[in-house]
Amino acid sequence: MLQYEMICMPIDPMGRRHIVKAPSRWQGASRAIAQNNFPLNERSSFWSLYVFLLATFSFFWVTYIGQVFISDCLAILAVPMAIVWSRHVGVYWSRESKWVLGLGLLWLFSQMLTDWVRRSAFNDYAREWVKIALTLVYFIVLYILCYKNRKRLVIAALGIACGDILGYMLEPGAFAAGNPWKFGIALGVTVSVVLLACLLVKLKRISHWLQIFIIMSLGFL
């Protein structure tokens, strides 16, 4: 509920005063939220670090009743905080984002129906259901935390690059030894080069044509 401050103002030469209600700072904040002018930068360092860790740890896992990715745990923990935060700052869910969520739920329900008809084993359908649900969880969390914030999008991309390269260095996959580029550092290096090219263009060190050439040249590697 909006709060008001009571003030007195003279309105005629006889000295009579009339009490009026002036909007308090809470009304101004509420109006800013309604107009989407309230920045999502409050506690930005915490959420920016959270986005970076969420992207970085997507390539690391621990063994507990199977492989559990650390980023999955971070995403699930962030869901209630992100939803509360979205209501606080007035995150607008676009039509495209609603389509993504709707199609994701349709994908999940169709997978459940398929497994029920085919009488799939518990281990098989449980793994598929969890993967689809986590996909929706990642989308919700990243959409809210990166809403109208390009800086966090860059941080998320940087986290993906760091996680991919660190994952190859610390625990390479079974196929990484035979083809380290394709099954190792391809994603991390590609994202890093794209980010570097965009940064150089922003600093006006290179032209847009050179940026396009650098990004396209990655396809020959």
C-alpha cells in the first residue's frame, strides 16, 4: 500500500491552511517500478557473480546417485530468489518468452505421455524429465537475472568460455584426447574470440568488417 506524508500549505491571504497529501518516496519507487525504470542493478555484484558461477560450473559435476552438475543445484536454489526479485523490479515477460515456457511445458508433458504409453523404465524417464525441467529452470533464472542487463549476458558468456576451458584442463572427456578441439576447447575459444572481437569494436580498435571476418574465420578451425 502506498504511503503519504501530510503537509500544510497556505491557500489564501487570511492565513488558512489546507492539509494535502504529498506522495512519499515509496510512491515514487512504486511508480518507477511500474514504468520499468527501476534498475536491476541493486546487489548487482552478487547476481553478476551468481550468473558467472552458474555458467562456469555447468561443465563440472559431482557423483551422487549419478552425475549431478553443480550448476543445476545453483539454478534450482536461485528459482525462488529470482521469482521474488522479478516481482520486486517488475520483470516483463514478453510474448516470445511465454512461448518458450509454454512449448517447454508441452515438451515435458508429451515426454511424460510417451513414457507412460511405452512403459519406459524408471531410470530412463526420470532422467529425461529432469533434463527438460532443468532446461526450463535455466531459462527462467537467466531471463530474470539478465533482464535488461547486457552486462550480465556478457558475464554469462564469459562464464561459459571459462567453464569449457577449465573443464577440459581439469577433467577432459573420453574423446578429448583424440580431438581436443572438437571435444575440448572449441566452445570456450569460440565464445572468447567473439567476446574479444565485440570488445575491440566497442573500443573502436577494429572495424565491423574485421570483426565479421574474425568470427567467420573460426569456422575453418
